[in-house]
Amino acid sequence: MTWKTRPRSNAQGLAAITVGKGPKMLLVHGVGLQGEAWGAQLDALADSFRVTAMDMPGHGASRCLPTTAVLADYTDAIVAALDTPAVVVGHSFGAMIALDMAIRYPEQVAGVAALNAIYRRDEDAKAGVRARANSLDGVSIVDPTAALERWFGSDPSPERDACRDWLCAVDPEGYRRAYTVFAHEDGPSDQGLQGLRCPALFVTGGRESNSTPLMSTAMAALAPQGKAEIFPSAAHMLPMTHAPQVNVILAQFAQRAFS
């Protein structure tokens, strides 16, 4: 598909793409991207849901949060822009936000789907992600090559090209602030997962080295209504690279959550 730029609305300083009618589905992307990263989901799910893809704070057309912002500040900013309870779907750092939202704002979340979510990184992974965060100066545009290699390998694709364009266009300071929070978080607490009131879906790829299948299955085992789905051939960007399968799973999950 073509990862085209889409019209946005703005609420509480956050920009969002909204399509469709029906129960609310909120989509939250990962660090360095923007709402269009959910283009395949926006097109496929709008027949059944009112789908909103936010620009995370400091990304796309959304304002930055203060330099002292922590995970809860990203969650609080996005919750403030919600007008009705929603099924919340997050990818990567967006999955951290989605799970934090479900834990701290249960009345606003009918169901939560965490795609490529991290949980208890090993020491090598912690060191790697924190080194990348420490290398960011908030001024320079980050060379996207290493991220694209982790996400897609070396094969060219429209998805890879779109992500390269978004990573090169993101505000360097917004990227630095979000990535720093992402690097120093280690996933939801066990108590938070055990206390989830809503259905919870954890999806990742078999070729994902950072948000591993073991992480998703461990979180699903703790959540009272948790379920894990692993796509063996997928890596980090499965909402883009495996969109048809992701769309089916999300539609089925949301229909159950709203029933």
C-alpha cells in the first residue's frame, strides 16, 4: 500500500487521524513514527470502528511534553484527548502507553492490545537501548539505518521507505525525550498486569529480538484475560509488514471487548 499523509484534527495539543464509525479504537505508534504508520489498520478497520491514530507527543503534528516527562505523562496526555472509552492498541513504545493506560485508567479502556511490547529486557538489551538513548542530542536528525536494519533487515520495501521518511522527519528533541523514556522503562509491573480488568492481547513476531515472544507470552500469562499471538515470520514492524493478519486479529479482539 501507499503510506500517504492523511488529514488530522487536534485536541489538547495532540494531532490525530480519525476515520470510520462505530465503537472507538485508539492506535498509538512507536518512537520516531507518526499516525500514518497505522495506515493499513485505518483502511481495514474503519468499516466497523471509529479508528483514531494519534501522533504521539513530540511526533508528527503533536506538541512535545516537558523535558522531565515520564511514561505516565505520555499516557495522561493521550487519555486527555479521549472522548469515549476505547479499545487501545499500541505498538512498541505505544504498547507501553496502552498498557499503562489500561492499568491506570480502566474506565477508559474496553480492551488493550500490545504489539511488540517489551517486558523485562535482559542486561544486553538494556545496555543497547540505553546506549542508543544516551547518544541522542535532541538537535541532530538520527541516521535511521540501524533502526531500519533491526526492523526490516536489508531488503527494500515501501514499508521500510516510509519508516525512513518518518524517522528523518521527526522532531529530534521529541524523539530524544520519548526514546529516553522507552529505554528506561522495563514493561508493566506484574501487579499491574494481574490487576487488568479488561481483555488483553499481546502480539509479537518470531523474528523479533527486542520485544520477544517470551515477553508477550509472559505478560499474557499474568493478565486475567490475557492472550498471546506470535507471528513466526514477523519482526518489529508487524502492523505494517503483516497487516492483513494483524487487522483480522484486532477486529476480532475489539468485537469481543465491546460485546
